[in-house]
Amino acid sequence: MPDILLQKNIKTGLASEPHEDVIRRCGEMLAADGYVEREYIDGMLARDRDFSTAIGNGIAIPHGAKEYKDHILKTGLVVLTYPDGVPWNDGVVKLVVGIAAKGDEHIDILERLVDAFEDEEQVDAVVAAGDAETLYELLAKD
């Protein structure tokens, strides 16, 4: 997975911002590195409007709605941490993993997330540490 998640695409210690801005930031980062076309950002916002991408345990996984899949050029991830949290619908998110996945490649990514962050205490510990290298090791190393 090293080509899917670049170390430069892990941003830690970010200041809280509206969750729509977090989604846009993820999309912009994915577009900047050639994972998606810019239209995919609209799909990420649409997906979250239709069904929240906050999945619990302080984690959100913004990704595009199905009708925007054609705007994915290759599978990629970005990771953002917000130590003070981001209000996200009815909860608070501290770890955000933006995903653009071709085919079924998202399954391996989701398995890694589940393995790495089984509970909110694990998320809090990684976010508080502010260590991009640890996040990279958890999510990108084979």
C-alpha cells in the first residue's frame, strides 16, 4: 500500500474546521496527487450529505458517491488528524481517512482501519501523539 498512501498525505495536529471543509481538504489532496479528478470532491460531499461518512470511534472515511467512481484515476488515501475534534453530524471526529478506491481495493483499506483502530481510545492515542510516521506504519506498510 505504500503507493496508495504517501507520507506527505498524512497531516497531523490540524485545527478544527467544519466537516465539509475537511471533506474538501481530503478531496483536494487526492486530486493534487493524481488519485482523482476534481469532480470527485463533489461526489465526496454528496456521499456525506446522503449518508454520514463518520463511522464511530472518532473516525470518518470520506469517499465519493457511486456515480462519481469514473472520476477516480487510481486508488489513494489521505489521513488527517484533529486533536480537538471536528463536529460531524451527531458526533465528533478526530481521525479522517479520505479514500478514492478503484474496484474492490477499498476492502483492504477498511480492514487495515478496523485492525488499527478497534476502539476510540486507540484513535485518541494516535491522534494525541501527532506522529505521522506511526500512522503511516499502521496504514501503509505491508
